[in-house]
Amino acid sequence: MIDKTQPAAAVMAAEPPRKKRGIAIQREIVVLVAMIVFNLLFTEHFWSLQTFNVNLTQVVTIVIVGIGMTLVVATGGIDLSVGASMAISGALAPMLFMNIAGPTGIVLAFTLPIVAAALCGVFNGFLVTRLRVQPIVATLVLFIAGRGIAQVVTDGSLQAFTNPAFQWIALGKVAGVPFQILLMLALVAVFTWIVRKTLFGKYLLVTGGNEDAAYLSGIPTARVKMIAYTAYTAYTACAALAGLAGLISISVNSSSDANVVGLGVELDAIAAVAVGGTALTGGKAYITGALIIQLLRYTLLAHGIPDAAALVMKAAIIIAAVYVQRKRG
């Protein structure tokens, strides 16, 4: 009988071979670099600060949500409720800073909506780990109900606002670079370090890749699952990051509409995860896909190809990414 609560005997022994991991990273980076080189040679004004800022600001929310989705997918799960978490966060924030004056209202508008979104993740994790509901079904609950909650909170009405202190998260700049870009890059760096360099990250990937093998290797899978789906990681982190993305989204638009905030973002996030090289069956985590998708869209538009064609190309790339993952497996 396997004891699932004992410490790991040798985590590194159960990890995917480091060489294969390096090859997987290299393929996505090669694609990204190739697209950058193509644009440098053939796209006018590509290498300018304005183009740089435009491309990255358009992908910020997807990258942030994609980070959380990557954590969830790496455990072998999925989260369809990230758009609803964005809507809930975006609905709560204006109500706070418009009804509570001064710095207190701003601080609460940045914290309470993210906490509320994180609680959505706690709920998802409870369904998945405690009630053993399949992740796609568990998160479908909030995919449906979460946006309804946001609509009830706002009475289904548009909340327009102008608040420079709150909107600095999306419109502010540091040395000419939008703050939201710097925030995105910082989050990518932090979560990449967590997944790649911490003991928890190793447990997370091994458990997501093959639970049975993890049990037999002596890794405390029950403990990893408990950690992965609590208030500190995985579903909760995914929902909290979605909440942050919701704040950035409404700040850019100077309004909050529960009917549209985060609409369809779950599909873009899953696409970014797949294109980035993260196996949808779990066990791997790479955060580059959203940049590849955005750069492809920009390249096509810059060369006169309609946006509709970019959507078709995105679908083709997802199919190719999944096929490559199967070949790797």
C-alpha cells in the first residue's frame, strides 16, 4: 500500500529529463525569435518604442491570466472561469473607489476585488480536490454563475469613471514604459522562478505529469494536491491573477461592464498555454504562447492581412502546437 503523505525520496529522479525540457523551451523561443527577425527585416517601424509598447500592452491581460492558467494546466487541470473572475473583480473595484473617498478607497479597490477573485479559485479547488469533480465541470460552474454574480452586483449597468490614481496601473509609465508591461514582466519572472527553481514547482510538475508515477516515486502527491489547490497556488493563484487582469482591463477602458469584461479570455489563455508549449495533460509549464499569438496577429495586420485571417491562423497554430506536444510525448 502506497503512503501518499511521506516525503519524496528523490524528486529529481522523477522529473522530466533536463535535456528534453531545454529542447521544448528552445522550439518556442526559436519561433518567437524568427517572427521578430522577420518583422525587423520586412515590417516598417517595427523596431520602435511605440510598436513595442502597443504589442505588449495588447497582450498584458492574456499573459497575466495565462500565467495562472499555466499553473493549473501543469497540475493536469483546467480553469474555464477566469473570465468570470475578471468580471467580478472589474465590477467590485469601481464601486469601492467611487463610494469610498481618498487613498482608502483606492487601496480597497486594488485589494478586495483580487481577494474576491481568489475566493473563486478556492471554490474551484474545493470542487476539484475535495468533491473530486472533474476540473472542466467544476470551473464551468463559475464560468456560468460568476458573470451572473458580477451582473447582479452592478445591476447589469455600465460603470464609467475617471480616476487617475486607480487607472495608473494601466495608464501610468515608468521611464516611458507602461507600468502594466513592467508588472507583466515581473509576474512572468516570479512565476517562472517558482515553477523552475522551487521544490514546490518540482512537485507540482511531477504530480501533474503522472500522479501514479509520483506516488511510486515517493512524492507526497496528496500534500502537493492540497497545496496546489489552496489559497497560495494553482486555482487560487489563477483566479487572483485573473482578478488583477480585470483591474487592468477596466482601467484601460475607463469603464466596467460585467457583460463584456473578460469575455472569451479563457479561450485565449488556454490557446496561449498550448502555443507556449505547456502540455495540456499536465507536467510541463512554459509562458511564451501569448507573445507568439500577439506577434503573429500584429505581423499579419501590418502586412495587410485581415484580422479574420489572424483568427484562422491562431486556430492552425493551436492545432500544430497540440500535435507537436503529442510527438514530444
